[in-house]
Amino acid sequence: MAMENEQDEIVRETKEDTTKDRYLTFEIDNEEYGVDISNVIEIITMSAITWVPETPDFLKGVINLRGSIVPVIDARLRFKKPEKEYDSLTCIIVVEYENYTVGVIVDTVNEVMFIPEDKISLPPNAKLKYQNKFIKSIGKVGKDVQLLLDVDKFLFLD
């Protein structure tokens, strides 16, 4: 029994180590964003989306993902960007947050990026008492910055 608990602990530590400080980056309207990789379940190609009446414009509908019904949000519309026809680079990032699974349509997925905790800071607007709804923090990557999403607010804030 003790051996099983030790193995469980090793598995948990390994999982934490492989996702810690890693962000999946993607583009919306030529702007790059990142989401904590620990929230990402998978990336899928565009599939048939069933429209659901009386939902916000950014909620494109639902998909059947291996027998599970998953709501799908268009990130462009969520950010109040102009709608764009989906192409071969458009894909759906399936994320999970607090037992909710949601698909997020993005223009393209870029890479998994390592951003250490000491290279992440609050957005400047937080210091000015202005709150950006969806940006949780900013990662410094070389001379560039990476906008990191607050998954909870992005998915659920009305």
C-alpha cells in the first residue's frame, strides 16, 4: 500500500513538472496569446458545429467530441474582433477548467512555450486600477511579451 502511494506521488510530481510554466500559444487576428498548458486537453481540427439558439454571439454552438457534447467559443468574437472565415489553420483548442470542457476556436496554434514564473508579471492596467477582463498576466520572452489568458474569465465571465 505504501508503495502505491509513493508511486502516485511520483506520477503527480512528474505531471506537475511537465506542465509547470508551460503555455500553449495561439494567434487571434495576428496577435499571440498563451494559455496554461495544464488546462489544455487537446487540439482538434475544425469540425461541424451545431448552432444553439439564444446564446451569445461568441458561443458558436456545440460539437460532439467522442460522445461528449462540448460548447465551442470563437476567440475572435470573444475578443470583439471581426469574424473571419475558417481556413485550414483554424482549429479548436479543447480546454478544461474546474470540470468544464469547452472548445475555443483560434486562428492558428503556434507552440508550447516555457515561461518561468519569475518572467511573468501583472498587466500594467492592473496597477492603474483598470482591469482587463481576460488577460491574467504577461510573460517576458526575450525581447517580446506574451499575453497570458485567465481561462476562468475567458470562458465564463459574461
